[in-house]
Amino acid sequence: PQQKRHATLMEVEARGVKKRRTGPKAIAGSKHSTLHLKSRRSSRPIKPKPKKGERLRAQGEAAAVAVAAQRETASVKRIRLLSKLAERQRAAGETESAKATEEQLVSLRLERP
């Protein structure tokens, strides 16, 4: 029986198949060794974490903005309700209570920035 013989380097190059080079990079103690590196490195850059003080300050500012927005929506709702109430009071002929409601509306509108 004939034994399988391996192709020589010239035969491999003639077929157009690239031969894998095992050079100094394959030796762990070599000057140019990459065996200590991870095989696949992420292409995503590592973002540095912001300082704790900056993070806390940003959270505090965000909370203050949220509270201000909540107050604003509450005052807008109150103004809308009071204006509807004043219209109903005027339509029913209750001028005294309509005037009081209008005064409340004016004071609320002055408080808003």
C-alpha cells in the first residue's frame, strides 16, 4: 500500500494555497510575542467613568429639573381649572365668586416665570 505523502512547499505555492507562517510570534518568550494578548479585542472604546462628585451633582440637577417641571404642570392645571370655574360662575350669574376666582387666576399667573 502506498503511503500518503505530504505536499512539498513548492507544490503548495504552485496551487496558490498560502502556507501558515509560524515565526517568532508563536514562541511565548519571544520579543514580538502576542500570545499574552487577548485573541479578540473589542473595537468599542472604553469610556472613562465620570467622577463620583460630578455624577452626584448631575443627579441632583436632574432631580431639581424634574421637581420644577412637576410644579409647572401643576400650576398650569390649576390655572386651567380656575379659568373654567370662573366661566361657569359668570354664566350662572355669581359675579362675586367669579371676581374672587379671577383674582386667584391673576395671582397664579404672576407667580409663574
